[in-house]
Amino acid sequence: MKKTLKTLLATALMTCAAFAQAAAVNLNTAGANELAEALNGIGLTKAEAIVSFRETNGAFLSVEDLVRVKGIGEVLLERNRDNLVLE
């Protein structure tokens, strides 16, 4: 019984931690480190590409514009869509 309770508690804590990491990130203001930490499948190199694209082309007008960044496709967009905001 104790082992089951410990397992349930551990699972609940891991679930809470996963939700805590899923905070929305602003595509137009976040730095590369913040993007890399907040987005699934986006490492520092791709995050830097996002920031560079934004600096060259201006603010993202829609979340869908993210696929205009080299190395980011529909799969990565869909994986992170719920965590992206523009304001």
C-alpha cells in the first residue's frame, strides 16, 4: 500500500512539473534561452534562428509564421502551438 501511494505521489508531482513547464512564451519578445527552455523540440540553435528571423523580418504576425524560420516545420509548430503567444 505504501509503495502504491509513493508511486501515485511521484506520478502526480511529475505531471505537475510538466504542466508548470508548459507556460506560454511570447514569440515576439522571448530571447533564445527562453524559447529553447519553453518549447518542445527547439534547442538553442533553432531558438537563435527564431530570434534572428524576428530581428530581420519584424514581429511575427501569426503563430503560423514560425514555419518561415529555417528548420522549423509544421510538426514543431503543432507540437508547440498551445504554448505560443504573440502579445
